[in-house]
Amino acid sequence: MVERARVRFDQATIRGLKDQVRRAGGGPRLQDYMVKDRGRSVPTLADFLAGVPRMYVGRMPADASCPYCKKLTYMDYVEDSARIVDSEVMRAEAAFQCANCCRFSVGGMVHAGMSTDQSGASFALRLHADSDPADIARVLIGNVEYWEPVSPVGREYVDVPPEIASPADEAHRCFSIGAFRAAILLARSVVEAIAKARGVTTGVLRQKIDSLAQQDDLRAVLAESAHEIRHVGNDMAHGDFATADVGADDAADVLELMDDIIEEIFAVRSRIERRRARRGGAGA
């Protein structure tokens, strides 16, 4: 039972809270926290806030993936948490709470409340380093550009063995958070794991790729793709990071080549086998 505080809402505050809850589309209701005072039901501040699992001052649309529960969910702004954390670029950040798992994340944007003049120079349109949190929140809510901690984004593979799908998915997750060298190294390892899954276990990676091509597991063009993955990752695989200058474009190319190989060797074959089974055999 909530202890009844004797601090009263004035009518303007009551109307404001009702509007906030209505705009949020949920949350506690004021009528759930009413006490009788001279025959009238009066909500108290402590009563209402004690029943608020999230601060429904502002709600981000359900287009953000929570870094904890991984759900596409609403992110609720935590009251009075918005700040300008870097006034040079007007970086605004605030705390948000996941509507699904209730854990907290930081949402932010740069150039908050900034505009440009005719010369293209930026200037503060409304916000400044000491702006009130409520003013910062009005600019930030609905305009969050990034979330921290970063939520890695992987890829789901269908009809692919888990010993191949799992590291391939992890390679995509590394790429999504900017770990490009890790993504390339994992892709290189996936190619080696593919060779092992197809019964090729002897020789260095170059020889294994050639063996896959010789036994018709890889078409010539995909064998070239596998060799490109090997070339990009070779220096790093042997500890020569100083000579391995890789970036987002390199990693994206490697992951695309890796996915082409996975698709051809596993997914396409599985689809053919299912189709063959439906028509009752492997006849012509």
C-alpha cells in the first residue's frame, strides 16, 4: 500500500499529467491514485509517481531496437535526464527506458537545435549548453540518431548448419558496430569452416578453396570470391595488422562474398533437395 503523501497537485498539474499519459498511450492512470479529502478524490504527487514504472513524459516510436532484449519497441524518455553533453557540436543525450524489458539506454543526437544560415554556417537555433532539460527533450524526442550501448545487428541464415550460420551471423554483428577487422577475420574463418563441412580438411586455406572448386562445391566465380576473402584477411590472420588497412567498404565486400558462398553451398542445395523430395525422387 502506498503511503499517502499530503502534497497535492494543482489543477494545471493534473491536466498536464493527464495529457502526458494520454499522448503516451498507456501508463498509470491518475484515478488509480486518488485519496478522499473532504469528500473529494484528490491525487497526490507521491501516490502517482510511486505507480509510474516509466516516466511517460515522451515516448519514442516503436522503431528502435532495445540493445538488451533486442525487441523493436517503444523507448520512454526518463524525465529530467536530457543534457547537452558537448556544446561544440550540440550533442544532446538522455536516458530512455525500454517499454518491453524496462532496462535503460542512452539516446542522443548531434547538432541538436542547430540550423544553418545562408552561408551554410551552423548556429544554435534554440538550445544552448545550459538549456533546460525539458527544452532539450522536446528537440531530442522523436529525433534520436544513435543509441548506447550499441545493439549489434546480425543476419539470420536459413538451411545453413549452425557451425556455419553462427560465426557468419557474428561477422555481421561485428560489422554493424564498426569492428571491421573482426568481421573480415570471422568471414575468413567461415570459409575454412565451409571447407571442413564439405570434407576438405588438409592443406592451407588456398588449397582448401581449390579443392572445393575441384569437387564441384564451388563454381569458378565463387572460388575466386573465396580467394578474395582469403587475400583480405591473410595479413591480419598472421598478425600483420600494420599492413592491413581495412575499412567499412572492405568488410562489406567480404561479407557479401561470404554470403554468396554460403547461399550456393548450403541454402540452394537444401532448397533443391526439398523440391526433389516433393516430386518423389531424383529422376530426370
